[in-house]
Amino acid sequence: MALWMQISQQLPQLSNQTLSELYPDAFPIDVRHYLANWIEEQKWEDFDLENVEQEAAARRLVDRMLELLNEVAYNNPNVVEKVKLQHISRRMSLFQTQPLQLVRTVRDILRKERHLLRHAQLPPFAQMPVPVNGTSQPPQETRNHDVDSLVIKVMETQHCRHQMHQLQEELNWEKQEAEPMQELDSKHPDQVAKQNRISQLEYKYQVCAKKRVHLLQEALHSLEQCQTHLIHSIESWRWEQLRSTIGLPFDDNLVPLQTWCEQLLGVNSNLRQELMLVKRDHGGAEHFHQLEEKLNQLLKTLIQSSLVVEKQPPQVIKTQSKFSTTVRYLLGEKMSPGKPVVLKAQIITESQARNLGQGVIPTENVGELINSTAILEHNTSSKSTCATFRNMSIRKIKRADRKGSESVTEEKFAFLFTAEITITGCESPYNVQMISLPVVVIVHGSQENNAVATIIWDCAFSEPNRIPFVVPERVPWSQMCEALSSKFMSEVQTNRGLDGYNLHCLAQKIFDRDITGDFNQMPVSWAQFNKEVLPGRNFTFWQWFEGVIDLTKKCLKAYWSEGLIFGFIGKQHLHVILQNKPNGTFLLRFSDSEIGGITIAYVGPSESGGRKIQNIQPFTKKDLDSAGLGDRIRDISCISHVYPDRPKDEVFKKFYTVIGPPHPDGYLPFKLTTVVDPELGNASTPSITPQPDARQDFMPQDATFISPSLPMGSFSPPYPDAMQPMYPNYYPDNNTIRAEPPDNMELEEFLSTLNT
């Protein structure tokens, strides 16, 4: 009783809505109060609600509860309370037909009470989460309450049927008893009493019959509302799965939705049975036919809405490569045993995906899939029914006609999964189908970056319940900020996102101008994101940003997570924060001119004796693989304090490589040392030919080992004879590397990759 004593002290602080949700009509607060000690002594958590063998133990609890409740009512001196408790006892007798439902109800109430005591502020259970782009899933407590209320309505309908049956039996008995009295005078007292008794029973029967139909209609209406909430939650789950592509949080647990589906299927079955009995007792009225059609439509919708792509296929798929995907059926435990259910997959175009909403099943085959069928198999341990396509592959794809400058990497497809499923208790099978998230099909790795950009734009900026796969051409910069920061954090696996300085720098880069004031609503177009090259560069904004993500993920995660990398900063802002700092002060920023590069900007002496800000040639992944960033910072003598004023050895010491002892075979260890010569900052070196507008502010770095970068086109390698094994398309006669289409790549698509 200790729990009830604590919770009762908090009752005045609870709202009426919270109280009604904590103690539903099926289990009033009066029962919790009068039977508190007995309730808390029972082992409600030990029950397995899916095990029908435990119904007997649950029924004993129901009987004992009713017995105790009647005792409390009998001994209560307050007449009003006595009548109220007797009425509650009659209502709770409904649990005798479904005793496990009582266990579920009491268990949930006790859990909610403990939850209330753990939270000092006592937040209301009905409080809904803040919607994300118009979608949200109701909390578990609200779902349980909806289903519990629905089950109670079904139980009341069944109880009403039992009452009618008892009344009919009594009526039949009374009529049989009245037959010998027909010879008596109609005004004879016994005859009058018998006829009055029969009239009363007939009246009660008619009232009960009307109540039965009314309860059935109410239960059907509640089922429709509850199923609408369920389907909305399934759609919300799919929406959050889509948004997880850009790194937003996503709970992929499907167990609550599966339980919800199974409960509603059970309710639908019970109501169809009750409706069948009502039609038998009252005739096939048109009104009952309408209820029957409504129930059948709800059943069809539930069965067809329970197919979910649990593990999506990759959203960028290269032809001739293997991939996997998993499709789950939430009503798998309710499927008819016997013939295995085969799930078929086919690839469809964006246009075909749109036509699915009109009921048009695609007939044209736009792609050849390998291993495109799988069996729906039940896993007894996880109680899930899934079809796993483990070695799918796209052999070839048929492209649609493209318009204007549209690239093959902007064309979206999807996988359509179909099956014919029969549910136990249903006569005919149902055709179910579900499509995957959009995918982009490529034929060469050089197309991957642009294909990923298409997917990022789609997942970040599409609207819920859209027409497949419509996305806006322009979005506010505030939405772009959210997408960029989420994607960065997700890919790098860090909790440190992009701050205001970083995002301001990115805005200036994508808009190609100085930005002041509130620019959150400035529109960013798809072309600015990944079609138009940045001014003075040969790459797009996304190609550059994705290069930074890749470098940070593979080489700089620890530095970034600890806040040691300033990151994105414009040169104007760089000069503002460093101009008054002493010589040797430096910060780490991502290169503006090179994809996947990080540079060191530092304050050094100028020729006139003053100070100037210089930038060391960017380090790429290749550079950092040979010697880490910490070691390079240690080696560079012209930098001493990381911005604002922290000694570099104090900050970066843990990243320094410690040279080990000599190897047992006698070899001495060696290390690469980074050397920067400030005097070469304004000099040009004959051996390096920089690209136009590239690295113009960078000071060259040197090392004990140098691996020259060989550009596509003409060059003069130091060792021509050694180039052929490394570059199969190298021709020593004129010192060129020729670009040729890879195997299995169409000429048109190859040319498009060169253009990008």
C-alpha cells in the first residue's frame, strides 16, 4: 500500500485529463483506493499477456477482486458509496470474459504511478511530443489508453449480448409457465402477475437489444479512430526513417507498432463476430450491411498497411554490386499457416511510384534485378516476420528521357515489394505492397558524390505524405543549416555540430557574397547546392562540403570533437580574429580551394617587420595518413599557440607519436618530419604548377618523402617507364593519360561523368 499512499498525496496536483488517463473507466480510482493493499501485493509483472495458458490464473485474480469489492460495498455505511461500488463491481465483471485484459490494465496503472513518482514535476501523460515537420507518434501511454478503451467497448458489447441471452432464456421460461394459465381469467391475479413479468422481460430485452446495437456502433467508430492513429504512426515511423538519412534521431523499434496492429486485428475479428450475431438476432437490415462493409474495409486497410521496409536498401546503388534489404510484416503471426508467402521486388521509376497512389500496378520493367524474391519467415525469439533479400543486384537499368541539364544522378527510382497474404479467419487473400525510400542508380564510382547529393536534398527537404518523389527546388537557409549540421554530426559520429561562425561562413560561400543581418530565410536552390560550380573553382558546394566530412570522419574526428578545429571560417573573419594576436598564434580551418583539405592559418612576421597572416598548404587525407595532424603541428616551428592563446604542446601533446625502441631485427625506427619555410611564402617553385586561383595564399610544406601528384592530361613524369603499371591508360609517346569509359558503362553516362 506504500505506493498508493505516496501517489495519493500527489493527486491534488494532477489535472483531470491526467487522472482520467491514469485511471480509465474500466478501472476507476475507487477500486485503486479501496483495494490498494491487495493490488500491490499481487505479481502483475509475472504474467505473459500473450500466453493464453495464464488466463486461468488471471481469472482467479478477477474473481478475487470482485469478491473483495463486493465485501467493501456491503460493509460501507455510506449508502451513496455502497451503490457506487456495487455499480463498479457489475461493470468490472466484464473482465471475467477477458481476464488478461485486467492484468494489462492494472500493470499499466502501477507503472504509470511509479513513473509519476520518479518525476518531481509530474508531467501529464497525454502531453504529445513536438511534431517534426507536421508528424509525430503518440506516446506509448496514449496508445495503450486508446486500445484499452476500445477493448472495453467490445467487452461491453459482448456483455450486453450475454444479458440478452439470459433475458431470452428467462422470457422463454416465463412464457412456458404462462401456458397453463391461459384458461384462467385474464384478470386473475396470477395471470396478471405473469403477464406483467413477461412484459417487463420483453421491455428489458428490447432496451438491451438497442443498447447492443448502439455499443456496436460506438466500438466500430472507436476502432476506426484508433486505426487512423495507428496508420498515422506507421507513416510517421517511415518519415523518421527517411529523415535519419541526414542524421536525425530515429527509433527503429517496430514492436509497439506490431503489438498495436495485432490488437486491432483482434478487435476487428471480435466485432465482425458480434455483428454476425446481431444480424442473426435482428435480421439482415441494411444498416447492418453498412457496418459490415465498414469493418471489412478497415480490415483490408489494416492488412495492407502492415508491410514495412525495416532495413532500407542503399539509397545510392551501383549496378553489378550486391546489396541487401529487409521487409517486415507486422501481422506475420496472424498469417494462415501452410503455403509460404513469397515477397517479390521490382524496381520502378518515379512516375510509376506516383501512379501507385492511383491504384495502377506497374507493368513495364525498367530494371533487371538479381535475387528479387524472398520468403516471409517467422522468428520465434523476436516474434517478427521478415523477408530478407541478402544478395540483390541491379544488372541493368532503363533510363527515362531527361530534360535540359538534368543528370543521370538526379533520376530517382524505388523498389516495390508485393505479396499475396492470407490472414487466419479471413476467407480470401489480400494483395499487399510497399515501396522503399527513393534510390539513385549509378554505373561508376565517379557518380556517387552527385548521387548522394540528390538523396540528401530529397531526405532533408521533402514534405510528409508527398507525391513520390516531389521535392522543392528552393529551401530557406535555416533548413539547409539543419541538414548540413545533422549530416556532418552523423557522418563524423560526433556530438559537436556546426556553430554560428561555421554556418555563416558556409552561407557566404554558397551565396557568393558577404552576408549580414538575418539571412535564415534566404532561399538556397538545388543548383547552388550541387549543380553550379563555386566561383573560381571546378567543384560544387556539396562536393566541397562532402570532402570536408570525409576528411574529418577519417582523420580528424578526435580533433573536431574536442573543439581544436575552428573549421569553416572566411578569410575576412580570419583576419579579424588573428590580426591582434602575437606571432605564432594559429588555428585550423578547412581549405576553401581544395576538396578534403585542412590548413593551418597563423600569424607570422612580415617583410616590413610587422605581422601578417599566412596559410600553410592544405593537408589532405593522403598527407595525414603518412603523418598525423598532431605530429605535423609539433614539427612546424613557426606556430606556437593555438587560438586564442593555448600552448600547442599542452593542447596537442596527446596526439604526438612517440618513437619506439629499435626493432628486434636491428632496424632503427624513422619518422616523417614536416618542414615549413616562411621565406618561401611569396616565392614560386618551378616544380609546382598551381591551378588558377588555387592555393594562392598557401605556403608550401615539405617532408623527407614527397609523392608527386599526377594530374589527368599531359605531364612529364620523372620515370616514364614506371608509369605503365600504375596507370594502364598512360601512353609514353606523348606523356598523356587518356580517360576511357570503364567496363559496362554507357557512352552517354560516361560523358556525363566527365562533365560533372
